[in-house]
Amino acid sequence: MKFAFYTLGCKTNQYETQAMEQLLTELGHEIGQFDQPCDGYIINTCSVTAVADKKNRAVIRRCRRDNPDAVIGVCGCYSQHAPEAVRALGVDIIGGSGGRREFVELMLSAMEGKTRAEQLDNALRRREFEVLPAGGLEERTRAMLKVQDGCVNFCSYCIIPYTRGPIRSAPVDVAVSQAQELARRGYREIVVTGIEIASWGADLPGKPEVTELIEAVWLFGLPPEKIQIVVQRQSIVHSAVQYSDNSIIAQLGVPDMRIPIQYALTYPARVPGVVPELDFTTLKLLTFDVADEETFRCLAACKKAIKKGGLGPCAANGANEEAVKLFLEDKIGFLDIGRLVEAVVDSDSFGGDYSLADVYECDRMARAFVRAHL
């Protein structure tokens, strides 16, 4: 049988749509276009604003009008909080913002028996993260990986905590395993998504930070407790890997940024450069200290930028470069660098999609912010 999807709303909805697509294709069904004849149609709704609710109803009405004999299923945040409104539009299957596998099973049952059914729960009582297949949406080269669901902020203007429930996080091993599988399947880019991704880990043992998750997924495939940030004041030891037998292999080099820049340009080849060799006979002392975020405010600001996502890291980088430039010109003190970078990161949410032009504009605005707040 052939199914078509229509997705409204956020990247989390997009992820859940592609997961349902995979569930259906794994069972031998075909995915078609929403504007073409199909046996079943699934509309994944959003309810973040009244405008979104209006769009939901318009899409459902049009789908029912154009496909009177097809099985139509509606799921997502709108049907979670307003099932009676969806019911009145004459759909066959109603699901909420969870239980996607059960929703797909109901769709298949309706295709066989032409029966109507609903699969709804109380979102506020959810406690387990629903693991779904990760992958690309409609054969795109970019894959999506959902690692978090739910929100507990209960802002007066937002319905999401009621439609998505409390915070639930994907365990690190699950997220890393899915990311590695996506890499094996050839995806070059993975969008890590969630309803409030900065809250990832709040419900997991040890409450790991989302920055550690991103490092684990993107760089090493390691659990958060295996990654440590330290201060190496001599700037000789740049990174180190500890093996299971507790032996450590470290990368050492003179403190010169031309080394990583050159390697980025020549990767994977190593070529002769202009940086002098490291003379071990001159090394009298190598020290390692805890990275105190009250002292190293740029570290705290960058962690905050990563949590915000979007253009947050871009803003932090631009602010840092501009503040360092002003310090070298004796226009600000050294401790002002961290203060200014943190102020830039705190000045905006930095969320949402962005283009290359947005990156340049964000960088420009971050630098202008620093100059305006000396």
C-alpha cells in the first residue's frame, strides 16, 4: 500500500515523520507524494500557535475533500490537545504526540477493516523516551536524530509542556549507536533535535550536559563521563586519549594556531610547515588544572552557546575574536573578554534554521555588540 505524509512544525515533527516513513517501508509499503493518489495519508500536526492550528485544520479538510475514500490519520501536538476538533473533521485515525509505532499499526489496521480508532494518552504522565528509527527525510542527504522530548518550563504563552509531557532523554548509548549507524549508511550531516534539547540529560543518571552528548555523538562515540576538560597552562598538550589499559596518547606541539589551520587545509596529509619543532629539553613543567567556569568565563559562555544551538556558537566565536582584538589593542582588560562573550551569548536565543548569509550577519552583529558594550 502507498502512504503520503504532510508535516507541520518543528524539526522534531520532521524527525518523527521520517521515523514513521521508515516503519512503513520496513513493512514493505511505499511512500508517495501528498498531492498524488495514495491509500493512506498521515498528517503530523503542530500546535505552537493559533496560526498553526488553523493550518492544521486547512490541511486536514483539503486532504479529506480530495481523498474521500482514503484512510486519513492525524497525529502530533494539535491532535494531542484538541482531539475533538480533529474528530469533527472526519479523519479515520487520531494519534497524539507519542506512540508512533502504535499509531502506524492503527493506520494499517484501518486500511484492512476501514475502522476508525484513536490512540491518545495523558502526555503529562509520560516517563520513558520513545526510541524510533533515525534517518533521512524523503531521501535527503541530511539525517535527523532525536535525543530529547518534553518540556517543563510551563511558560504562560506555550502549550508544549501539555502536548509533549515532561523531559525524557535518549540514553547516551542509544544516541551514539544511532549516530554511528547513520554514519555507516553514508549520511554526512546529522541534525540532533528535541523539543528542548538544552534539557537533555536532566532525567538521566548523573544528569550529563548536552554539550557532552554532542561531543560523544560527533567526535568520539564516548559516554559523557569519559570526556574531561582541563586547563594546560603551558599550551603544549592540546588533546589526549586514554585507553582501556590506562595508557595515554597525547598530542603535543608548540602553541601556534598555524599547525591546526595548516592541517585543516591539507587533511588527511601532513606536510612540512613553518612552525618550529617542539624541543623537549626546554620543557621543565607541564601542569593540568580543573577548568573553573567562574574564572574561564568564555568556557561557560561557549557551553551556553552550544546548548542554545543555531547561531549561538557563531555569535560566541565572533564575539571572542573581536574581544581578543580589542584586548591586543589595549582597549579592554583580559577579564573583559569573557564578560563580553557571555553578554553576546545571553543577548539572543539564536535558535532556528539559518543560511550562510545568516552566519555572516550573526558574526557581524556579535562583533558590533562587543564594540558597543565596552
